[in-house]
Amino acid sequence: MTFVRLADVARVHGEGATAVHALRGVSLEVGAGDLVAVMGPSGSGKSTLLNLAGGLDRPTSGSVHLGEQDLAEVRDLAALRRRSVGYVFQDRNLIDSLTAAENVMLPRELDGLSSGRARREAMAVLSELDAEDLAGRYPEELSGGQRQRVAIARALVGDRRLLLADEPTGALDTRTGDEILGVLRARCDAGAAVLLVTHEPRYAAWADRVVFLRDGMIADHSHVVTGSAR
């Protein structure tokens, strides 16, 4: 099953002589069980690709589908993103005034779930990530790796099967980064789809496929990783 499909997508910022072509005719599919790493130099379009895949931005041309839904035809993109897509960013974006469990509960409560059910779902995914003991702590009481586990739990809670991760290991030491990639890989092996932006070859080595971007275009998408990091 294909979770996200980008077809001949372009994204242009500005007009005329000052126009910036962030992406140029990019096509990519990510399905159940796929962990796809996106690499490339700064300014190559990696974050733009991730934003388009998750509906945070709209393409100038081409189409983006989440499952069978064309995002151009979706009125309430925020609700679709909240229910279908999980985001993990380098800075984690946890809310300091909420405990770990409350941070994970938040998107489900925004969907109208009762606090009791949202907490049960939050505790279940925290347990899956071996982070149940962090539930009552605030972000300032957590290490970098622990905060990232909470951020991943928030991204996975509910029935969201597409996970978008933008440099999720950038602020972590090597051992903790490997642990986080292990979490992403395990979730992917359980049937989720993961699109990972990274500068680090060691983390790309956890992927099934690696897409290389340069100047907003796919320079190489045939590289297959054998899983030596697993």
C-alpha cells in the first residue's frame, strides 16, 4: 500500500528573476514498510520535499497524494495531517508546560478524544518505545534522546502510519542517534512508512532506499542499502 505519492512535483518560491526553484519535477512513492532516506547538500530541497509530502506546503505544480486522497482537493488539511501523518523534527517542538504523556495526548485530544482515552493511547505508544517511565516528566527533565522518544511517540499516537522525520538525530550523540533510528526502523518494520531527511550516511544505512537530491531534482534514486546498520 502506498502511503504517500508525489508525482512530477515542483515548488517555486517567488516570481520572475527572483524565483527560487526549491523542487523541480520530483516523483516519489513511499509505502507500507518502507524507510526511505533523503540526502543532499543544504538547499537541495530536502525539507521542502518533506513539507509537501506531509501537506505542510502545496506544490506549484504536480500532485501529492496521501493514500487515495489528492491533497489539492482536501479542505481541512490540518485535520488530515493530524490523523494521518506524524512529524518528528530536530528541535522536537515539545510543549514545556506539559508532561511527556500530555504532549503525546495532545493531538488525540485535538481530534476530540476524551482525556481518558487519549491518555491510554499515549501510554500504549510510550510503552512501545520503552518510554513509559517518562510519562510524568516535563521536557526540561528529559535528556535529548528521551525528548526525541517522546516526540516520536507523539508522532505515532493514533492511527498515523506515515512518519516524516527531518534530521531527528542532528542534536544527538552517536549512541542515542542509533537508538532513535532503531525505533524508527522497528516501527517501519511493523508496517509504517518513514521518510527520513538526514545528512549522515550512518543513519541513511538504516533505510531501504536512499534518494539523493541536488538543486531540487532527484540525482539518484536507485541506491539500495543492504541494512548493514541493523
